[in-house]
Amino acid sequence: MRTGFGEILNVEDHEVIISHDAASVTLQVYSNSSIGETDWVELSGSDDITGLWPSTYCPAGTDDIYVVNANSSIPTALYFSRSDDGGETWSVLNSTVPFLTPDDGISFLTANVYQVCSARIKCLYSVWAFCN
């Protein structure tokens, strides 16, 4: 299977990689047993997130994973998803990031110009879009 635009996260004592599968327009989630190991296995949370070009974040010492991604190859929305168990399941799945429509002054979205980060309790989004 060909995947793209992956990011490797340190999740507690191991790594998780999240990348997209352009053919199915879903995100793939794989994990290894410990940092640096090559024994990657697909997690049950794989294929749950719809879209492409993930930007991911995992706060140090946790298994919380935050994902922001484009909904399609010609993005009309950005999705936010959150896993509280290292990518096995998603407590928030494909939630549309608000205020990114033409009515909000955004004429169009483009891929790979957004990021996600977490600041203790709050989750902050930084989205670059093109305004009218």
C-alpha cells in the first residue's frame, strides 16, 4: 500500500505514524513496540479518519493524539480528530474546524498549510487559509 505525508509521533514509550492513503482518502495509523523498532503494526483506529495530509501532535508523556487534516484532495474543510489511547480509537472523529467558509471570508483552502498543537488543557489550531 502506498501512503504519504506521514508524521512519526513519540507516544509514551513507542512511536505512532499517521499518513494518508490517497486511494481510499483515509488516514493510516501504525505503531511500533518501542522507539526505534521496526515492528510496525496497523492499529484499529486506522482508516477511521477521512481525508489527506495529516498534521499531528502528541503532548509529551501522554498517549493523546491530535490530528488536523484536509477532507479531500481539493479541500473544502479541515477535520479535527483526537485519540485518547494512542490511535486505537478516536474520541473526536472528523469534526469540521469552524469558520473556514466563504461566509467567514475564506475563499478557499489548500493542503499542508495548517498545524495543530496543545497547550495543557486547551487545544489550539493554527490554520492558514486564503481570504477574500
